Amino acid sequence: MNYHAVKVIYKFEMLRAWHTLLQTIASPVISTSLYFVVFGSAIGSRIQEVEGVSYGAFIVPGLIMLSLLTQSISNASFGIYFPRFTGTIYEVLSAPISFFEILLGYVGAAATKSLIIGSIILLTAGLFVDLTIAHPFWMLAFLILTCISFSLLGFIIGIWADSFEKLQLIPLLVITPLVFLGGSFYSVSMLPPAWQTVTLFNPVLYLISGFRWSFFEVSDVSVGLSLFMILLFLGLCMGIVWWMFKTGYRLKQ
Amino acid sequence: MQPIISVKHLFKTYATGHHALKDVSLDIMEGEILALLGPNGAGKTTLISSICGIVTPSAGSVSVAGYDIITDYRKTRELIGLVPQELTLGAFDTVWNTVSFSRGLFGKKSNPEYLEQLLHDLSLIEKRDSVLMTLSGGMKRRVLIAKALAHEPQIIFLDEPTAGVDVELRKDMWRIVEKLREAGVTIILTTHYIEEAEEIADRVGVINDGMLLLVDDKKSLMHDLGKKQLEIELKGTIEQLPESLSEWDLVLSDDGGQLTYTYDTQARSTGITALLQAISDAGLSLKDLKSKQSSLEEIFVNLVNLDS
Ligand SMILES: Nc1ncnc2c1ncn2[C@@H]1O[C@H](COP(=O)(O)OP(=O)(O)OP(=O)(O)O)[C@@H](O)[C@H]1O
Ligand SMILES: [Mg+2]
């Protein structure tokens, strides 16, 4: 195991966030506050409660997930895409380092960054609403698993993308709609039955549902199923990354 | 001497279908400086990239210090430093950070003294906290060299280290190479400049269209280089060389109108005066004289042309 290599990749990636510290911290704080103003106050004053939870609090897990998913993907995809784009990837490819170690460095750093952002959002949300976390351990577990899975997905996108447009395509066209339609701001039970069925095909629903359960013990689908789905997704991403590394897909000629 | 790098029947076909390497076999000795010469697109970078693990060979094998580059990649890559042809560097990092990164990436624990000395040797020490994108092209090339040397490799590949570099930096570059050689580092460099290969290398390899045409000691190439030819055009023609001229290294042209004399410029005397005397004594008269030297460049161009 080349610990030094993992360490420097991790450090280097974290340093990148450090350079843009203000953006790293300010943007989730500002956007979370805005969501609270718009959804929490404007809409929340009409909805009052969802499944016994105040609307303001109800949307917190969804809000965190929204940022977590987009941040994980954009951090991880940019982290690996940029060296490919500038050509500096040659150094990583010629280093005595296994693909697993490359992954550990890049995905580890991206996941850490989104974890930090998730925590910032949670703290910001705590300023607006009363939050109780029923299952802190599971809350953390869902948080970490999500950060890792979606950083992996971001890593895959960063290797797949051959232009900056493609890099932005998936987060914009796929992830954001899935999060919005996955029950971030409402309970699926509020939808007409036909739409409820459609929503069940949205993988993000399982994430948000499980995560929300760890706060309020209310969920759209069972917690076990949520956990199973996220682990399945994690496994799937691992499989794709493994295949990419094995074949050198878009990394090596 | 044991070869430190052994390339055996290496082939590379890119996804485009282009055959960039065709059955290249090559042994590189420990501590030597090998120059790879070849025109654009010959396959020099592809060969280097294959050995370093950036390009996956289509067939064949490479071993470094006895280890296979695929199965024992950790061992082989630790030993190798690569200075790429393009100026590929990050933009926002500092010199110090990027060099430290390289060292760690290759599995070496940090050693600020060594890196400081390295930056010093490369005249980069004053730039250690500079951001990469603020450096000039020549400085960036030095940084690339520093990165390649950061993990104290035993083998270093320099892919066209002097392309687009001014005279001053080129001299610096050769000083660096000389220093590395003294430290026992094996150096493989590619270049388009034949004088450069002549000046610095122990052996020269010529590669064209994916094939290694020759690898030879520079000395034996220099030997060919040291040969000069004198073309002597005669008034009229002769059937055969007169008996009195048989002791000279002379060739009579097919039409009998020209003699070619090959001699060694590095010998103490070329024998030209005596030859001309002998020719005139044999009753032949001269129409014209022309001397020409076969340069390494010519050998190179001939080889490449012959090949294509
Ligand atoms: N990624 C690639 N995909 C397809 N063809 C490639 C690729 N890289 C190189 N080639 C082709 O392979 C051949 C050898 O290229 P290579 O870069 O090894 O040449 P070179 O000898 O280093 O040339 P130069 O002196 O210009 O640097 C060229 O014809 C080139 O177009
Ligand atoms: Mg090249």
C-alpha cells in the first residue's frame, strides 16, 4: 500500500477546497438560508406539518441531500477531470500506485468535502428550525454512505466526460431533477397514487427517505430498503470504477 | 553490464488503428545515456509512455531492473522518473507543493532537505513559493524535471527536454544530465537535434515509423561520421584502376570517369597529397575534385528514407 501517495492526493484535493474556502462554506450557507426563506417561510406557513413534523424541519434532510449529491458529484468529477484535461494525469498514471489507492485519494477527499458541507448545512438549518435527530448513528451512516457513493459517481463522470459540458450535464439534467422529484420538499404520500408508483423508480427517494427517518422516524419506504438501495448503488459504482480501471477506459491508451 | 531496461518485441496499436510501435526490442544499460532520434510521429513518446505505464502495450514485454512493468508495476515505477514532452503542469499550485506532491505520489516520505537541494540545483529555489502559472516556459520545464527527480529515481526519461528552450537553458539542461550521470542515473532522452545526441549520449537509437532502425554506440557512429570522401572526376575514362593506385582505398565508378577515395579525417594524415601525386604519375589527368562528409544527420536521413 502506497500510503504516501494516498496522503498527497488527498491533501492536494483538500487544499483545492481550502483555496476557495469562502465559496466552499458560503455557498451552502447562503443557499440553505434561501431555501428556508422560500420553502420554510413562504410555503411552510401554509403547509404547517407533514406527518407530524413541522414543514421547516421536514425539508432539512432533503436540503442536505440536495447539496450533498451535487457537491459530491461536482467535487469528485472535477478532481479527476481537471488533471485529464490539463494532462497532468500522466504523473498519477506513471506512479507506483494502484487504482484503489487513486480512488481512495480522490474519492476520499471529495467525500470528506461534501461531508463537511453537509454538516455546515445541518448547523445552518439548526439556526432556523428546531431539529431533533432520533438516530444520530444512522444519520451519520446515511450521510457518509451518500457522500462516498455520489463521490464515486462523480469520479465516474469525471473519467467519462470529455468536455466541460458533459461534466455539468449529469448533475444538471439528471441529479437535480431526481432530487427535487425524490421527495426533498414533500412526502411521497402527498402525491396522487400514479405518481407515487413512478417515484418509486427514483433512487434518490430511498436516500432521502432513509435519511429523513434517522431524524424524525418518518419515511416513505422502509429503512432497510433505503439502506439496501444505497448499498446497491455503492456496489454498482464500485463495479463501474473497477471496470474502468481494468480496461483503462479513457485514462490510458 | 546488466540491462536495467529490457524491451522485448513491443507492439502498440492505438484505438485509431495506428501502429505506433512495431516489434521494438531494446536493451538499456545501467548508467548509460541513450538518445532516441526520430522524426515527428516516429513513436518515441509512445515507447517511453509504454515503459512508464501511461500507454498499455498491445503486445510484447518490458522489464525494469528485472521486474515486469505490468505485474510488478510498483517496483518498476518507483525506479523511474519521467519528464514529459508537453509542458503539463497544474496552474494554481506552488512549485514547492507540486514537487512535494510528486515525491509523495511515488511513495517516498517527505524530505524537505532533498527537495530544497533539488530546487537549488535546478535554479528554482527562489521560485519555490511561486504559483506555477506565473512561471515562464523554461522555468516550467525545470519544474517538470524537479518533479521527475523528486523521488530520487534511478532511471530518468527526458522526452525532448530541449524543445523550445533557449541556449542558456539548454546548456543548463546538459549540466543537469551530466550531474545525473555522475550519480549513476540511467538517462533516456529523445531529441530531434542530432548534435545534441552526439554531444551527450553514449548510445544512439534511431526510430522511424514505429521501428527501431538501429541502436549503436556513439563512437562507432562517430567513426562513420569521421569518414570523408573525395570524389575525383577524370578527363576521359579508364577501364580499371592502374596497378600503381591499388594501395589506396579507391573505388572506380561504373562509367570509369570517377574515382572515390574514402579517408579518415581523424587520422594523422589524409594522404590526399600523395594520392594526387600518384594519380598524376599514373598518367591520369583530373577534371574536378569534390570532397564530402557523411554526417550523422545524413546517416540518419538515409536510414529513415531507406526505411520508408
Ligand atoms: N493517443 C493516440 N491515439 C492515436 N494515435 C496516436 C496517439 N498518440 C500518438 N499517436 C500516433 O502514434 C504515432 C507515434 O506518436 P509519438 O507521439 O509516439 O511520436 P513521437 O516520435 O514522440 O513524435 P514527436 O517527435 O512529434 O514527439 C504518431 O503517428 C501519432 O499520431
Ligand atoms: Mg514525442
